[in-house]
Amino acid sequence: MLEKFINKSQFTSTEDFAKNYHVNIPDNFNFGYDVVDEWARINPAKRAICWVNDQGEHIDFTFADIKEQSDRAASFFQSLGIGKGDMVMLVLKRRYEFWFAVIGLHKIGAIAIPATHLLTKKDIVYRNNAADIKAIVSVNDEIVIQHVNDAMAESPSVKYRIMCGDVTPEGWLNFDQGIKDANPFTRPQHVNNNNDISLLYFTSGTTGEPKMVIHNFAYPLGHIVTAKYWHNLNEDSLHLTVADTGWAKAVWGKLYGQWIAGAAVMVYDHEKFTPHAMLQVIQDYHVTSFCAPPTVFRFMIREDLSQFDLSSLKYATTAGEALNPSVFNAFYEATGIKMMEAFGQTETTPTIITFPWMEPKPGSMGVPNPAYDMDLIAADGRSVEDGEVGEVVIKTDRWMPLGLFMGYYRDEALTKQVYHDNVYHTGDMAWRDESGYYWFVGRSDDVIKSSGYRIGPFEVESALMTHPAVVECAVTGVPDEIRGQVVKATIVLAASYKNRADDHLKHEIQNHVKQVTAPYKYPRIIEFVDELPKTISGKIKRAEIRKQG
């Protein structure tokens, strides 16, 4: 399958990749027809999904199955009058119906809006009206059902509520019955152009209302790099990415690139994450490649990994937040596997990657993905020197990279604010070492300027996390008359330390940070809290912490 889209698939260096990697983009590319249906044609029995849940159920789906079920989903949507350009929100957790629905929507040119089940009535009303959502497909979850129902009086665009599962509440249609009874599907004469919208994500920013990120139909091809050259997959791989389908990370790791590379997707459908259960799934189903945020690895390394047979696992990757070197080292010591980090946004595919041919540097994101024309720039627009902090930007004057978003839907002003003069400003700050590796510092608004020093929250947080008392932390800057700003650490303590939340423990943590990193970075202010304010997606709201002083 890869040979359909790229001229060369094996590379030995980033230079080789930059020079020779090229994607052949078909006219009117449609992932449903050009990848899913093509696999169903050439190898119908090939496994596409290995789905298990925390109740012990297990179903394997072949590409022939995915073609049949996505065709039925497409026909069902058509019977409701849903077609090209219509907006359909998918609140499906890790249910296998997500794959039927999203591919079915692609096949009719509709726009899929993956969303989390954590949305409240207010969140749903905002999304329904901001995007003129026509239908909502949901899991059978009482809380989700209630929030959706409560939102209907203020959501005039929503014509259909569709439920997956055995129970069908009043006013809802049943997805499973709908696709079972669907008429034979006929492909529409013209489904899409490459630049039509196929996906819309509401980003969970730490300030303001969520932005509507839109991607086009060619976007999946940008994830060839994700699967082949970050996850390091092949046609024999079984890849597990830990992500709810409501987040962009799901299509990064559970769909597009994986199936183009011919890998099978492992889906563990669970309500509550436990590291023991996740390790059991890796062992029992012989997962070969695993990707998760550093937080998941942080919990996993607290388990006795020697009690699990992880011999099938050959590769591990991480993204979603910066990786603490201590977590890297502990996982490597336990498994012999070096975690390969990457960086990107909902607006992009991975833009900075630790490629398979590279030696990872714990805590570094890797090097720029040559599919993007990237730079680090200072506030005056010049390219920064090695060792100097700058903003990560993507330049598009020479070429438009696959995977870069089309803009923010219905918000031209916001789009121009971050993307103008052929430069997309990510708002993320980093520095580059002499070997070309990039190191994350923080969001541009989060960088602390103290006594002439620029201090990134992450480097202080990394030091804090190596103290056994610290379970979670957020570092912010507090105004100071003498220094401009001083470093403040807001800390959630481990249970065994909560009865020691006093000045003595604060001094102990401060001295620890001075030993682990440069002394000037230590937090002069420490506050112990029960929990940190977070967005729906789990991002720490540093702006809210700053407001609290």
C-alpha cells in the first residue's frame, strides 16, 4: 500500500529522508476508498482492528469487515439526508463503531467532528451552534445522553441523535440497527476534492472558547510519517495508541497512518485507566508498538514490569506532553526499549520527531520533520542561534506541507493571527542544541523572565517530578518588583507526603531542584494543592493559576 503513495520507504538518516521522501497525492484522495477499500480488495482477510474491552470481550475486524460496515454506515447517513459538507459529531469513546462511522462519513464527503464524552451541556450547545452540527452519534452513556438531550432546545441545527448499543432512548435513532438495515451503498459520483473539509476538531485551549481546527481530505497522507517513521510500523505490526477517539491523537495513532502502512490497530476500550490492565493487554494480545503520553508511562513504571511478558513489544513512542528524562530512563532500564518522542499540535501532524534511525536524547522532542519547513525564531523574526530559545514556526512560502490545518473554521481573524506572511506560528517555545535536537520550553505565554533569565516551565517541572513527594505540578511566573518575575510551583503531593505539607517540605523540594537543575531556576514560591485546574483534555490551565497569584 505504501508504494502507492511514496517513492521510497526505507531511509538511513534524516538527510536521506529530507532529500528522498515524497508523497504522491492522488486527485480527489479519499481515505475510505483509496486505503480501506483498497486493502479490502487486495487482502480482504488482513486484520485491521483488534478490539478488546475491560469486560473481556474481544473482536477482530478485517479490512473486508471495515469496508462492509463503513459502506453500511455511509448508506445509513445518506438515508438521513446527510451528505457532502454536513457536520456530524462523534462521541464514541473507544467503541469500534467510531471506525465504521468516520470512514462512512469520509465516503460521502461529510465532515466528522470527533469529540470527548466529557462535554457538558454548555460545551455541546457551543459546538452544535458554532459548527451547525446536523447529527450526533454517541455511545450509550447516561451522562452523555442527558447532556445531549439538555442541549437540544438551544441547538436548532441538530436534526438527529444517534445511539450506539442495545438501548435507544426516546428521540434517538439506533446506529447499529441503522447500519444493519441500510440499503446497498453506491458511491456518489463526486465525493470530494483534496481541499474539501473532512475533519473538524474543537481544540481545548487553556484560555477562551475552543477553536475549530479544520483538515482537508489529503490530511491522512501526512500521517504516513507518523506511522512509518515515528511509530516504526510495518504490515506485521500491532500498534496500540492510548487515546480516546475524541482527541486528534486518535487519528494520529489509531487510523490513518497505521492503515496506510498496513499495520493493525489495537484498541483497548476501557472506562478507567489502570497500568496493570494496560500491561496485561500488551502481553496478552502481543502488541508490538505502543504509544502513550508520558503520564501513562509514569504510572506503568511504578508496576513490577518483570511480572509481565512484554517480549512482543519492540517499539515505544510518546507525545502529548514533554517527557521527563527520569521516566525515559526508568522505562529503558525495565524493558530495554528507548522511548522515541515527537511533538505536534491538533493543527498539524508530528512536526518534530525522534526518527527510528536516531539515538534519542531523553527529554528532547527530536529533530524537525523534513516534510515541514521549520524554524525557530526570536520575537524580532530572526532565526535564533543554537542554544537560544525561539518560537517553533512553519514556513509555507516554498511548499504547503501535508497535514497542516486549513485554518480555524469561521474565524479568519484568529487564523491570520497565527498564520500570516506564509508563516504559521505554533506559539510553542523551544531551543536547538548543536546536534539539531529540539528541546521544549513551554508555550510563549508561559515562559518566565526572571532577573534577565528566560526559564521554561517544563525544565523546572522535570526537576520537581524527580522528588518522591511530587505527583503532579505546574510552574508559573509571579510578578516581582526586583526580579520581574519569580518561579512559583503549584504541587499535588503524593498521599504519603500530605501530612508533611509544611515549610520544611517546601525547603526540601527547593533544595532538590537546585541540585537537579540550575539553581536560579528553583521555585521561590511553592503552593500545595489537592488538584490542578485543567481543560477537558487534561491540559493544565496555567493562565488560571497565574490569575490566582
